[in-house]
Amino acid sequence: MLFSSDALVHIASDSKASEKYTWLGERLRLTFKMMRSDSRLIRTMCHSHGLMQCSSKNPQVNVIWMGAPVKSVKMRELMPWQRLNQFPRSTELTKKDRLYENIERSKSIFGEAYDFIPEFYVTPRENQKMEIAFDRVLKEVTAAGGELCFPGEFIVKPTNSRQGKGIFFANSMADIPAEGPLLVSRYLKDPYLVNNHKFDLRIYVAVTSFYPLVAYVYSEGLARLASRPYDTSASSADSNEYVHLTNYSINKNSTSFVRNESMSSEDLGHKWTLGALLRYVENEGKDAKLLMLRIEDLIVKSLLSIQNSVATASRTTLRFACTNFELFGFDVLVDQALKPWLLEVNLSPSLACDAPLDSLLKTRLIADLLNLACVPLLDKKIIDSVTPALRKSMNASQDSETSDPDELELDPKCAKTLKRRPVGLKRSVLTKKIVSGNTSLIPNTEKKFDQIVRKVELEEGRRGDFIRVFPRNGTWGMYSPVMEDLGSDDFDERLFAEVITKKNMKNSSEQIATSSSSSSSSHSTFSSSAFSSMRIEEVSDLFHDVMMECSKYPSLADVPIEVREIISPWYEEASEYTKKITQDGETYASKLPTIRSTARLRTKSCAEFYEVRKVQMAKKKEAEAAAAKENEPVVLQAVAAKRVV
Ligand SMILES: Nc1ncnc2c1ncn2[C@@H]1O[C@H](COP(=O)(O)OP(=O)(O)OP(=O)(O)O)[C@@H](O)[C@H]1O
């Protein structure tokens, strides 16, 4: 299935243009469901492509969108044609304390290559260590003749809260409450400023496989600016939160907050596009593309730090390859030296579209993400007829490692249904696999790997504005020294060989064939002349030094030639991040469209659920209105009394 943000332009009207996008989903009766999420964008995108919404209890569904962690028993039930926006144990990345602990663990194994999170402690279990840290910081500051930073040397966050809730600052143990868990991290007091305002970046990252790791960074993102100028002097009269926190959810309440209501400008107010921010950085004479390479590097390393956990969980939880994908929101703070620091990773990054820029960016993001997920085009009739055999096979494989496909009882209607050719799938493939029963229905590890290789190749043509950051030219050489050994499968190395080395070999033999005089490609993996004098491990060490030491290597020109040769193609690709997302003269919708009622396809149970909810909402509104009416005279009296005073 191919998703397009253009589909949203037509979904409000009952026109031929809207049918162009909806007919296929409707014909194949594709479905989606949303659990613990009510994202309007996801719903609009699916309805715009003719997908029918079904209730959260319905197991026969094509796309499942979860807004909270999914239990592993539910993941075990996934069918090969289903797509779920989550991997098992990805909370290792999205729970603040677990993220920091995982990266710290990698740092203890691989050293400074993982130096991109601020020093941190988790209360109450690290209270002792934290007390020592408070004393150390005080001594350091007084020895340097300075004063403790205002509003605090440490920033404290509840480990499971969001949107800046419950954040405060601390300078000593007395500031830390007994109840936890809290993440206490060193406050990065020298942020890079934009027009004297602090900002952080929201970078969208899609993962389509954890082992082997396949990760993409979206070329469009957001920069969120604090609504008041940055100031670390205690005399500042400004409210701390509007100066030191950059969350949109907090700053939108500030009287100084300026909304970007314009589509003509990407750098207006306190929410900019990533591209606008990078162009600002470039105008200041800094290397914004190298900054993006460093951000890509910290993203890859964060994912690698949890690869072992996710791979272990996936082995027992996921029966089929390619059923899962995930979108993460990485929050990154950039300091004066242009070093990016990872603050946190969001499990379900906000898809709210409350400004025109959000609508434009996020609709494209979700269309591209669903394209990466590669939702198969299978008729519901085929799914219904194949499901019993597959379920049986799944239950059988639970009892024994190798299921015997010959013992499978196939639905007698199955063969008949398969005569109808499903769109996008060759009949011969289905017949061979399911009707003849001579192939196991549950793929073994090797088959799963082959399927992943095929899907990664397919993703190349479907990635839209996503940039694949792992694997790509040079990544195996650079990252294998800082990757954990995940066993004898060697999937990461083999995937690299399949999709990068083979492609390079094919390209170079084509080049030789077409032009004998052509010079050797700078994109080739290890063909660089620089490697003759340096071992690949040494180049890798140097690469990680370049990624971490921003003052030492402020621009590409300062990067040693051995590393520069490897990262030059990545650097070129990073131009994608700096481009404008709007085009002069184009008009863009300022908000999401209202889906016309005939396109709001819902199963009966789902429609009933929404009916009940509508009544509940109406009742709630009535109750609120009644309560407001009751309070009205009191408020008016209070206002009147104030006026008199
Ligand atoms: N170590 C730090 N140094 C400097 N500023 C920080 C630090 N940690 C957090 N901040 C600031 O506080 C804000 C909120 O932090 P964080 O994103 O970790 O919290 P959150 O409540 O989970 O927010 P979100 O809504 O993104 O989930 C950040 O956007 C950043 O501006």
C-alpha cells in the first residue's frame, strides 16, 4: 500500500480525486485500529486511503497504532500481513531512567564514543552517589571562583512524566524529595542560543528492524524555542520555566509565546522547522551539516545500546519478520560548541497539528512512515481463509521448535479463494506456500533474515524524506567496534554485505563497463586510499573522536582525511536537512481536514464505540456548562468586588 499526504487534500470532499486514494483500501477491505491513542492524524491518514477503523478488540486488522507499550503476548499474535508501530522492549529507550542507564552501560563498555548524555543519577537508589556529586560540583565551582548556576546545577525530572510536568532544579540534597524515582541530571548551562533563546530539537526516527538494525532519520523536524530570553543570573525576574525549558506544552502558556500561524515562514515565533534552525546556524558561520551527522551518530548509538534487549525479546515474541516498525521522537539539546546532547526519546511523539507547520510536516512524516512499514495488499477474504491454518501453525510452533507444515489442516475454502488473484502478491507464491503446505508457515531465523533483506531493498524506494542512517556506506567499519556481540547470526554484518557491499560492487562493475576512464567512486565502502596506511579499527576510533569532540573538529574541513572520506557522502546527504519544506507560491492547508462522513469507514462495533463516546462527551460538556453556570455569579461578584476595591 502506498500512502500519500496528498490524499488528505481530498478527503473532506466526495470527489473522484478522493476515490483515487481510497478505492484500493476499500476494495481490499483493509482495516486499522488505534489503542491508547486518539491521534487525529493517524485516523485521517488511514481513512484518506480507504482503511476502515475497527474496534480495539478486533484481531483481524492490517494496521495497529498503539500509543502506549504493548504487552508481549499481544505481539506474539501478530500475523505476517499485520503492522504494529512498536517493537518489544523499546521502552528501554523511551523510559528516561532506562535510556540513561543503557547508554551509560554502553559507555562503560565502549568508552567515550557514547559520551552524549549529561551526567545523571536516579533517586532514591543512587542518593549516595548523588550527594557526592553535589559536593564535588560545589567544590569545583568555588575553586574556580564562581557561583552555583541559576536556577540550578542539576535538573530533576520524574522518570515517567512528559510535557515538562514535575520538572525542577536542584543544587543540593536538600532540594531532592524523598519520593522517586526521579532522574537528576547535570544542567547543560551553555546551550547554543537562537536570537538569545534556548531551543531543543525534535528529530523523528523510524526503525524498521532492530536486529539487524535498520534506522532512518526524517529530514524534516522541529526546533522548539523557549519563549523568554536565556538568562542564568539569579536576579532575572522571568519565570524559570519559560527561560530554561523548551517544551511547547509549557511555553504555549507564556504571554511572550508567538505561534507560527504563517506558512510563508519557517522561522517565525517559537516553533521553527529543523531546516530553518540549521540555516540560521549556517548563517552564523557554523557547520550545520556536521552537527546533523553528530545527531545521526547519537541516534544510531542510542539504538545500538538497546539492540541486545530488543533482539532477545523479539526472538521469543515476534513470529514473523517485518511486522513491526516504530517512530521515535528524539529530543536533542545543542551546546555552545555545537555538540548535541540527548535529553530523551519519546515513545509516541506528539502528532498534534496545532500550527500549519505541524500539519504540513507531520502528514508527510506519517505517510512516509507507513510507506516504510510496507503494509501488504491482501484481500480480507484471503486473510480470513489463511488465518486458521496459520494460527494452528503458530500454536504448534509454540509447543515444538520446528512445526511440521504437512500436518496443517487448511481451510477447504482457502484454495478456492486463492484463485482470486490478490493485488500486489503473486498467486503462485501464496499457492506454493499455503496450499501445497510444503513450506513451513512460521519462518525460521534464516528465512526471517532473508525477508528483512528483501524488505530493506524495498524500503529504499519507499522511504520518502527519510534518510537511512544505518546501515549505509561505511557504517559497518565505523560502528562494529562499538557494537555488542549478539551471537553467531551476525545479522548486522550480513545485512551490510547484502545491501551495501553487493550494491557497491554492482555499481562499480557497471561503472567499469560503461566508462573505463571513470575514477573510483568516493562512495565505495573501503576502497579509499587512506585505508592503506591506517587500520580500520584506528579509523573507527578517529571517527568516534570526531563525532564527540566538537571543539576539536568544528567543521568538515577540520576532520582528518581518513574519516572525511567516509563521512563525505553522509555529509552530502545531510543537505536534505537544511532545505526549505515550503515552496514559494504554494498554498498549504493550515490544519487537518474534517473527514466527510461517508469516508469515515468504521466496523459496526467501532461505530457503536464512537456513538457511546459521543454521548459521554455530550454529557460531560453539559455537566461542565452547568458547573460553569453555577460558578458564574460568584466569579462576577468577585470581579465586581475587585473593581470596587
Ligand atoms: N540536562 C539538561 N540541561 C539543560 N536543559 C534541559 C536538560 N534536561 C532537560 N532540559 C530542558 O527541559 C526540557 C524538558 O525536558 P525533557 O524533554 O527531558 O522533559 P519531558 O517532560 O519529558 O518533555 P517532553 O514533553 O519532551 O516529553 C527540555 O526540552 C530542555 O529544554
